[in-house]
Amino acid sequence: MEHADQLTRLARDCPQALPRAVITGDPCFDRIAANAVRRDRHRRALGVGDRKLVFVSSTWGRHALLASGGGLVTRLLAELPLDEYAVALAAHPNVWYGHGGLQLRLWLADAREAGLILIPPHAGWQGALIAADAVVGDHGSVTFYGAALGRPVLLASSGAELEELDPSSPTAELCRMLPRLDRYQGLLPQLEALMSGHVPAAYDSVTVRSVGHGGGDRLRRLAYDLMDFPPPGPAVPVTPLPEPAAEQVRPGALLVTAAVEPGGVIALRRYPAAPPRDPAADGPLDAHLVTWADELDRRLLESAAIIMREGDAPGWADEVLRRHPGCFMTAAITGERTATLTLRHGERLTVTGSPGLDAGHLPSAVYAWLVAGHPAKALRAGATVRLGDRHAEITLIDSPAG
């Protein structure tokens, strides 16, 4: 048994087994909790940087998040700004092996194209949970672990998950306490409210009943007792969890909302262009499309306001602007934070960004600046770019017009 509550339920449902029952705790959670000090290491392995990581967990069965979610994972990718949030999914092994990895990846194709971090079933979900800033889950044990770690949690199961739970169990009680995700409202405001109002110990009264009781040591002692041997030596040290070996594709085409705020601050928010969007859902309405020159979806390429490539090439910008009359500017990415832009009327601008920006931000920042009616040469003095709550600088370093 994991905890004393289970002894009570065992006495109720199978009293003849009670004399053989032993409380061993939950070694799986104990190992996760002990590895929490390696959070930064797991975040680096996932490549999330300083973005907020939303960890999505789905158990199996008809009331699970993936079975009842109505495309929730894809919606998260479509509605959360790419520079501020990352989304990872860990599905129960029964989902992987019941349907097959190929089928699961096909179901998640839109989400994966939009940048979903897909955690494989064999290892890595523990590290991703430790790395998370928020958990969106169902009535599975991973959601419970997230609450026990003190993470903000939104419940996103079918609404009838208690049919599959003992109503007196800690998991059932937690499900009754957790805030429930509203699928008919925008997801970003719900997550922002969840994280800003979160109290880390909010669910301790429930989770402490089930986890955090030294399960590894108890189970080890029990195993040696059954063999009638004394445990050899001191307690076994905690072993490190494997780093997440996640599957991830960086999205190519992006929808970007860009505006110049009072004081001359350029506010950018980027979203993947790939997922089909619900017109009724929150998302970028007044946005421009940015894509790479080698984009295979011709509809995206022909609709793009900005077309980019790695490196420059003689005549490339002029040819792109000739072939795509809807394109406002081209961008040749010439360094980690440097780009050469060619506008439709022929002006060429070389801009650079401070740490906190990558070269892909620069064309959209200049686009916003010019569309707002500001002259390009004013960027010689620099301008602040805001990405959520982060700020960086963009500077014009070369322009033939001076």
C-alpha cells in the first residue's frame, strides 16, 4: 500500500487481505522529489530557456485528457505565444502501446508541427514534470505528482473522471479541489490566472496522504525482510533521473502580432502558423505572417509579409520580391542576432539585436516600426523590443539612405 488511506479501503473491500498489507509509500514520487534540485538541468535538456513550460499529462481511457480533449494540445500551441511558453506532452504508456507510436504521432501531427515537445513513454516524463511551470492534466497519477511538487495544476479530463476513481481516494479529492480548464474560453488568460494566483502548498493536505513517506527505504527494508536478510550497509543514494529525450520540431511559419506602444516600445508576440485555428478562440487576429524561403506550403509562402533565409545571396531579395507581390520585406539572417532586410521599394537595412532577441525577431520588429509610420533611420538610436515580460534592444547599424 502507498499510504494509510489504502489500508482503510482495503479493510472495507477485502478485510481478509489486511493482515498481509504493508505501507511502502511511493518510491516513484520520492525519486522525483529528490531530483527536483536538478530542475535547471532538465529545462536545458528540453531547450525551453526562460519560457514557461506547460506540461500536459494524459492517462488512458475514455475520460482521459487526450480522449476527451477535443484538440486541447493543438489549441495550447496555437494560443500560447511561442517566445513566452513551451508545451510538452507525456501520454500514458497504454496510449502509446495501445494505439501505437505511429498513430499517436499522426493524431498529434498539427501540434508537433507547431512545436510540441513530445515526451517518449520509456523515460523523461519525470524530468519534464520537474521542469514544468504549470501542469494541465487529468485524473492520472502524473497530475497528482504535479500538485504534490507544488506546481499550478489545471484539470482537463472529461468531467466524469470520478466514475473511474474511488470517491474516498486522495486522487478523487484532489480532482474535486483543482480548478477545471474551461474549453470554451481562451487558454492563455486561464493559464496566466492560474500561475499568478497559485499557492504552492495549496494541495498539501491531500497529497501528503499519498506521497512523501520515504517509499524507497520502506520498500527496500520490506524486500530484505521477506528474504530474511539484514539490509546491507547504509541507505542507497538517490539515482539521477534520465534527462528528457524529447521529440521536438521548431515551427517554421509564424503569425506575429507587432505594435509600437507609447514610448516607442515594440511589442511582439509570435505564434505557430501551422495549427488550424478556431475562429471563435483567442488568438492573433491582427498579425503578419513570417516564413522561410524554403517553406513547402505554397499558401503560406504566397501570403507571407516577411520571407527569410539563412545567409544572403546576390539577387535573392529582388527575386523574392518580384515573385511574391504581397511580400513587404525579405530578411537574410546573417548572424545569431543580425539580419539584412530588403524592403519592397528597394531600401536595404542591416539591424542587430541585443541578447534576448534572435535574428528571427528583427524583421517583425522593423515591420512594426515602419507600419506605425516611424522612419527606419530613427532605429539608429535603438528601440526596445518587448517579448511578454522580457525586454531587449534592436539597433539599425547600416542603411544606404543614411
